[in-house]
Amino acid sequence: MAEVPTGGDAVPHELLELHNLGEAAGLLAREDLLAGEPHLEYAALGVGHEGDADSGDNVGLPAPAYAVRTMELPEGAVESILRGWPVASLATLGERGQPHVVPIVFARIGGEIWSPIDGKPKAGGELVRIRNVRRDPRISLLLEHYEEDWTRLWWLRVDGEAEVVALAGSRTDREVEAALAALRRKYPQYEEVPLIGPSATLLRMRIGSLRGWCASASALARTD
């Protein structure tokens, strides 16, 4: 599994804030909002501070039902999510740097993630995600699970670069053939919906780094 860069994320910070993933600016903003409610900070973020357990500030507050410290997703869970999770949010960068986010289907093959521009109804013209990637290949993918039991929350972010792959006529190379086969295996809906739409286009995304979080060990049961 690729290592997460320590000197900064591969995608501009404004893009990551959109997903509310707990980056520095997002944490500061939430700390301001939750300053008067420290127990909500525990529940919402799963982040503790040294000495909290013994300080008088939290006397009478309910203890969180899960570990205060955030947990990284184990490598096995990451692999399971990338292999089987049905949907992800794809973030690309617009012409002026504004984030553009859409849900996508995808299939992971080795160090790459493939997503088709399929035959589901779409607005006319080239899709914004395609125009954005042609101009700036940097992307983020967010995969996440939410339910009312917050001990079972998790998210996984993939940062990388994408390219537009156009199918020329009926010719496809082996990589594209493998991607199309993986998408058909993963999504039986493609028995009825055309896998390749009129634009005959796919996005190939190379995984640069992975970062994940889960609220507790019980969250791992929701990664399959």
C-alpha cells in the first residue's frame, strides 16, 4: 500500500475540506464550533487530548463508546474496500481551482482505478470531470460508510492522477479489456446498461497515496 506523504497532501487543501476529512483547517473550524461542547468533539471526531481523562473539564460527560484516539484502516480493510465497495466520490479541479465532485462506479486493478463514462443518461457535451482531468490530472476519491451507530464509521481517501482513455473504434488494449471485464464482474447492472457510452471514454486513475480512518474495530465489519 502506498505511503501517505508527510509533507502535504497530493491534492490542494481546498479540495479535501469539501469532504470534511479532518484536515487541519477543518479541525480548527470544528474546534471553534464545539469549544463549548467537548463531549461533542469526542463523538464527532474521535480525537482526544492529553490529560482529558483526568481533567475536571469533562466531569459528568458521557464517555465515548469507542476509543478516543483515531484508528487507521488496516491494509486488509483498505484492499477489501477498493475491491468491493460499490461507489466513490470523485473530486477533480475546475479551471479556477474550484472542486467538482461526482459519484462514480469503479474497478480497481493493481495500482490503478478505472471508471467508465457509461450509458446512464447524462447531459449533452463532454462531462466536467473529463474536461477537468484533461487540464489538471490531480484527483481525489472518497469512499465512506455512514450509519447511526458512529462506532461503525469509516472513510478511505485515494489521492492520485487520472488520464482520459478514449477507445479508438473497436480496438482495445489488454489493460482496457481487463478494466472492462472487471467492471462487468463487479456491476451486474451492466447487463442492461451500456458499459461504454457514446463518448467511448474511461478514466484511468493511478493511486498515489491512501489515507483511511475508522471509528473503532467494529467499523471493520462494514468494509466488505
